[in-house]
Amino acid sequence: MGGRLVVVESPAKARTIGRFLGSRYVVRASLGHIRDLPEDDFGVETDNGFKPKYVLIPAKRKVVRALAAAAKNADTVYIATDMDREGEAIAWHIKEVLGLSDEVCRRVVFSEITPQAIKRAFASPSQIDMRKVLAQQARRILDRIVGYKLSPLLWERFSPGLSAGRVQSVALRLVAEREKQIREFRPRRFWTITVEVEAANTRFEMDVVDGNEKRRFWNRKKAEDVARLLEASLAEVVEWKAWKQEQRPFPPHITSTLQQEMASLHRMSPQETMRHAQALYEGVDVGERGRRGVITYHRTDSVRVAGVAVRAVRKLIPALFGEEYLPQKSRRFKVSRYAQAAHEAIRPTMVDLTPDEAGRFLSKQQALLYEAVWRRFVASQMADALYDVTEATARCGDVELYALRRCIVFDGFLRVYGRALPSHDTLLPQLNTGEKLRVLSVRIDEHQTQPPSRYTEATLVRKLEQEGIGRPSTYATIIHTLYRRRYVVKRGGRLYPTELGEHVARLLVERFPRVMDVGFTRWVEGELDRIEEGEKEWRGLLEEFWAAFSREVEEARERLSQNRRLCPQCGKPLVLKKKGSGVFWGCSGYPSCRYRESAAPQPQPTNLKCQKCGSPMVIRYGRYGPFLACSAFPKCRNTQSLNHLNEQEETSDGDCDG
């Protein structure tokens, strides 16, 4: 019998699989991709069917020599790289570089690294899925086209070394535009009214509402008028209802939801989350159970769960929590039409390995991640949480009042995971239509509209997923690239675009509105999915993209040359240069010419006067957004919140109730 070589991506994965397969197999690691487009050349023949020029990655030459030597002694080479597009592409490149025939090369895929899963995978090997390979190749070429053609345009406006990316630039646009919304936001005050009423010797509160929401009064006088109408009056019950409400559990984690939870609860970046998940997937030592993967494949957008895993968790639930926590039927969650149906959700491979037991063998961060995966998976197959709910609607003249009270009666899946719905200690008393409610007191509360929140890593991942930007394997890389390029910084858990990032986003949106459009990026991702499904030819997508993009690049280059700012001292072009996370205009003739000027936004005038010196107040922009400042700065350093400007606007517009 000839030798059997198994090639995987990482040494950790090789160690785990090697223990399962035994001495008949030699397991080696490729350490990721072994070849790619060249770093110092475009590497794509756009006039020859977009033929890519692949070259060995210099750092992988020694790895390739070792793999080639091992393959010479093997009758069969099993390539067991990850089951997504990147893994399929790695497998194909290994096959091509090693010159393996279809008879010699076998492809094995699995979603978990356990003895049973590995045995099943090697019992039914297949061939490399070229549709996945071509989808990855199309994505790689698209990214190379955008990066190589847009980045030099940034160098003409900015200093050399900046980069633009097909997906990262759209993500940057989201962060920059959110910052612009916050900067331009003008808070407004409004008022709400709550009344305390009495019925059947029971007191409870009701809100003044407009439809299904609390009514907002944009004018305090109007709120006071309504409050006077309600004081010491009688309200009439219009409707009273009582019912049972069910709260269903979430499906098991997918990549995006796991990244969101770990960022929100544990301040773990998406990149850290993926690193720890990779370790748990590839294998860890868990005492007497040996070395094995403890979670399934972690780059997935599918909520599908294997039947054997569902049966195992349904056996575990009554043992741990009692029969009442097990629903009569197992749950099946709807899989998105865009999800990779062959993938599973992220779940524990051994559901009986509880977080307490696993924590003895894992690092602190790994234990937190495993607990998140285990709890959400177990909860997904538990019984609903149940609530008793009462609600009442009443009227006092033209004013509508509403109250809802909810009490939990069975925690169900909430015993393991999730948050209960807003609940109360008591329900509303039973009321009859037409019954009178005595108003005991009226309370007016003042509020202020809030700007949209800056993105966190969790909410940006959610936004990328909602908009169809990127895929599970790319979310962490997108955010990491924004940090690495100094386009975005994180402060207090929130994402702020740097001055450089805002300038880059503004230029790209102005010159390449189609490429920077969220909808267009979503369309491209959908077309890549169609290539993988065999519904579209990969060159067709590249031809459609290139036909318009090449024209846009030429037009942008021409406009940039016409609109170039010149140095007032020497006449050479000015470029935006980096200074920390900020930028300034500097002469491209540096160091011969050292001219420089600020690139900060110009102050905006207002009608307000400085309370200290009488000079006009202006709107300036700081690292935390806009504020009012004296125009006589630095002689006068008076600053104020923008609320002072909004209060003046509200006074002049005081008769409007919105």
C-alpha cells in the first residue's frame, strides 16, 4: 500500500487530525495560501480574459518544497483545507503547484474536527469544487483591480502609501458618513406626559400616546396645556386585553452574531474572536476526551444544524433542566437564501462538554467564547419563555392613554441564554369598557433627541451583514484593515474616522460613486454567489465591472489633474499628508519646499454672540464632534455646547408642535 498524504492549513489542525488518522497517514500544513497574485505587479491580463498571473508566495517556498517531497512518496494526496471559498482555492493552488492528477488528489471537507466527522469525510472523498475556486478567483481579481487602480489616485491627492479596497472603502464610507450625521445633528428638546390613574383601588401609570408610541410634544406650552386638561379628570376605558405571550429563542450563532456578542459583552475584537474560534475548531486538549475540535466551523452564515446534534442536545436538556424545558418538537430555523446551505451553524461538537468542564482546559478568552457558543446552541432547542400580558387603552377628551404590563411566568430558554422582554412586578387590574379611571397626578418629562450612535465593532459587523457587504470570512479582516491603514480608530469602544479616513472616503465617494455604493457592493457579492452556484460565468462579472470602472478611473484622473491645488510658494502640487491620525496640506516638493496648511473644516458662522467678549460665536469641529467657540480665539477661549444654538432656534420656532 502506498503512502497517504493529508494537507491542511495549520499545524494545530494537522496535530488534531493526525491523532485521528493514525500512522498510515502523513499530515502536513501549508500554512495558508501558497501562491497569490504578485505583490510588485498588477498580475491580471485584462485584455486576455482576465487571466491571473499566480506566483509562489516567497515565504512559502520552503513549505512547498516539503509538500512536494511528501507528495512524491504518496499514492493519494488528501487536501483537507477549510470548506469555504478560501479553503477551496487553497486546495486548488496546492493541487496545481504540486502537479497532482485527479486520480491522485482527493478533496475532503468537514464542519467539525472530531473522530467521527473525520472518519466520515475520509470515507467519501470528492474532487475540488471549481465553482468555489472560480468565485474566489473572481473576488481576488476584483479586489486587485480596485486596489491597484484606485490607490495611485489617492497618492496623487495624498502622500504615497495609502490604499483603497473594494469592500474596506465601503465600510469606511459607512463610518465616515455616520460621523458626518453626528456632526451635523442638532438636538431638539421634547416633552412626554405620564399620568397616574386609579381603578378598583389599584393605582397604575399610563402614557399619553399617539398611535402605538409615546406622544412627543415639541413645544412645552402645548404639553402643559394637555397636562392641565388631564389634571383631576376622569378617563374612560376604551379597551382592556389579557393574553399569553411567547418569546422564542434565537438560532445558534453564525459568524456575525458571535462576533457581535463577543464585542458587546467582552470587548473582544472580531479578529480576536476569529483567532480564538479557530483554535477551538482546530483542536484543544480536553482531558480524558483527548485532543479534538470543540466547536464546528466558525466561518458560516447558515443556521442549519445536523440532526445528530439536535438529538444530542434534546437528550441533554431534560437531564440538566427538567422535562418542562424541552419542547415537544425540535426547532428548525429558516436559512437565508444567501447563506451557504452546506455549512452548519456554530455549535459545540460535544454538547455534554459544559462550559464549566471546558473552562478547566481553555484559556480565559477561549472559555468565554465556548460558553457563548454552548449557551446559544442549547437555548435554541429549549422551550419558549412565557409571559402574562395585560394592556389598556383609555381616552380623556381627545387625549389617548395607554398602559401595558408584562410578567414572566416561565423562563424557558432564558434560563440558559438571552434577555427577558421588559417585565413588571404586577399586571394591570381587570378593566371594563366604559369604566372610569380617576387621574391622580400628571407628570411632564423633558427629553432631548439623540444623534445616531457611532458604530462599535459589533454594530458595524451587523451593518455589513445587513447590507450584504463582505462575507463571514471577511468581516474581521475588513475592520482590521481600517485600523491598520489609520482610517479608523477605536476610542471607548466606539469607531471614529480619522481626518485621513474622512478625506479618503470623501474623495472616493465623489470620484467613484458606483464602486462606493452600498447597493453595488451588495450586487457584486450576490454575483460571486451566483458564480459559486454555477449560475454565472466568472469572466462575465469581471467584464461587466471593468467596462465601466476603467472609464471611471480615467475620468477621475483627468478631474484630479485639473482640480489640483498648487503650492503658493513654489507652484508644485499640494498633497494631503498624514500626521498621526490626522492630515494637513503639504507641498509635494518637500523637503525643498516646506509649505504646509491646515486641512481642518472651516468654522461655520452663527447668530450667537460670545457671552464673555461679544464676538460672534462659530461652530468648530473637535475630536468629539461640533461645538460652539468664540471667533476671537485664541484671545477668547469661550466654548459652549450646541444646545445653546438649538435653544435659540426653538425660541424662534416656539409655536410649532410638529
